[in-house]
Amino acid sequence: MKITLKLYASFGCFLPPGSNRNTIELNLDSRRSIHQVLDSYGVPLKEAHLVVVNGVFVCESERDSYQLNEGDVLAVWPAVAGG
């Protein structure tokens, strides 16, 4: 199953080699939850502030049970601050 993983801001360092512009296509051997995918790349789950699948926000309480599907685009941002 192919999905696209996009990690932004400080999360970019968790992408594996071969990523391009904060994005990589992943070939998963089976369906996985959002948290399973993020955890497998070392992304700190508690710091994943904004999580979007195919342009739709997924709240924290649903990230363990939300199963990704073929062709999904998972995009994740940490909390950011500025002023």
C-alpha cells in the first residue's frame, strides 16, 4: 500500500533518506494507523500538533484508530511559535 508522508518544520529531520521537499512516498505492507506510521519514523507523537490526511484535520483522539488507505497523504506539523 502506498501513502505519501509529509513532515514539516522541525519534523523534517525524521524523514528517511530519499525524501524530497519534506515528502516521501512510503510502501507499507499493510494498513496502519496514523500513530503507527509516525512512531515508526521516530516522530514524537505528543509533539504532533497539526495532523492532516488528504487535507482533513484528524484530532488527537482519533490518531490511534484512524487507518490509512492506499493513496492517502499524511501531513504533520509540530506546534510553532512566533511573534
